Amino acid sequence: MKKILPAIFFALTLLTASAAEPPRLSFDRPSKPGAYFNAEISLTAVREYTIALPGPDKPVERRESLNATLFADIKVLEVNETGAPVRLEIRISSCGGFLNGHRFNSELLNRKTVLADLRGKKTRFTDSATGAELEPSAAALLSAVFRPASNGSLKNTLGASAPLTPGYKWKISARPVLDSLHARGLKVEPSSLKAEAVIAGTEKFRGIETCRVKVELSSSDTDAVDFRWVPLDPALNVIRTSRNGVEVVDTVLPGDNPLASGSTLRVVTQEVLEAVVVPAEEKTAPKKRSWSDFILR
């Protein structure tokens, strides 16, 4: 009996320690071909360019703006090695917005199926019915929403998992952001970028139990806050993203052009994104009936 008691106490200690450990939220959620979603996406973006020339002349300014709203069913056709979608089928229910203050012609996209190829430096959009590339303004609007795929993933950014404990905070990888900036020719030192995430709490969204994860990226030139609703079910991907960010980039123009020598370019980009992407059953087109179907009924 004396030998049994220590073993019992040891087992109870292990059970107590195990019970005290909170469950973990997995971030290993690659997309899979064939996955189907109902999407509601709203994006507002403003980009301001300011070129300061040497001398007393006033800076040259230019402004670009975009406001887009999209309701669509999206099917993943192909993914890359990290599980990021690289080819999509976008079945658009309705789409609208403004490009540089001009109302977008929604008839260019409403009730159409578009194929999106996210491979390469620029996303390519084609009409599924005709194979033709989309009209430039339609492609510009969709390009703001469906950007080229990268090798980054939720796991690469946030890590494999985190304790499902409200208030838990941890450092995350800034590499996906740095790679994106470097691809645009912008050199940012990793030490200058602060990147962290926090478990903001759990809630039910569209009938799905989720955990809200707050992601913050900040430096002298970048300030972005994301909220991502990550389902507790590890088989599901992020179903909602809410983002608000500002990016300021200052560049000295190359001196090989005498007209630009000594000039500086400042680009300020502001973006507000609200995206809901909920798993759904794929809709199939109704089967066409022939005259014989009515005779045989």
C-alpha cells in the first residue's frame, strides 16, 4: 500500500497539470482545391502620391481611390505548396463601387463567372464563358480584392498554434510583410517592424464558433491592425477579416534622369477591408429538361 500511494499521487499530479493546460488554437489551415465559399467583401482604398521637386516649386500631387463591394460564391481550383489559392472561380452575384470618383459599371461583372489566376506578379482575370480578359476597369476593381498569391500562410505568420486564452500575446513573423514590401522594391529592416498578435476572445459568428485574433504590424512607415475570426474547428479556414491600415513610403528618385534628380516621392496608402468568407455547399446549375421528360412523367 505504501508503494501504491506515491504512484497514485504522481498520477493525480499529472492529471491536474494536464487539466490546467488551455486548449490550443491551430493556425495550420491550408486551403484545398474544391473548397467553396460564400463571400461578402467591402474594400476602401486611397493612395496619394506627392513628388517634391528641388527648388521653390510646389509639390506635384496625385490621388487614386477605390471603393468596392462584392457578393460572390468562390471556388478554389488550385493551391500552391503552402496551401494558398492560386486559381479561383468567382461566381459574382453583384458588384459595385467607385474608381477614382467615377461610378463603376456593375453590368461588367454582375451575374458573371470569372476565372482568377493569382500566379505571377499581376492577377489575371478572364470571363469563364468566353475566355476573354476582362475590361480594364473590371480587372482593376477585382485586382484590388484578389491580389497575387504569395508563399506566406497563416501558419508562417502566426506560428503553428497558440493557447486559447483571452489576452494571450505573442510575437509573430513579419517575413510575409517584408517579402511583400521587398517585391515592390522597398527595403525595410526586420528590426524596424513590430509584429505581434493577441487572443481577443471567442464568439459565434454566422453559427460558427470562432476565436478573434488581433494582429498588429507597426513601424515608422506602417501601421496596420487586423482582426481575424479563426474557427475553433481546425478543418475550417479564417471566415472573417477586418483590416485597417496606413502605409507611408518615401523614395528618392534615381539621379540618372536629370529632370528627376534630387526629387523625392511619397506614397501614402490607406486601406479598410471587411471580408466574410463562409464555407458553403457548391451550387449546381439546374439540369435542363427535354420534351421527353414531360411525356415520361
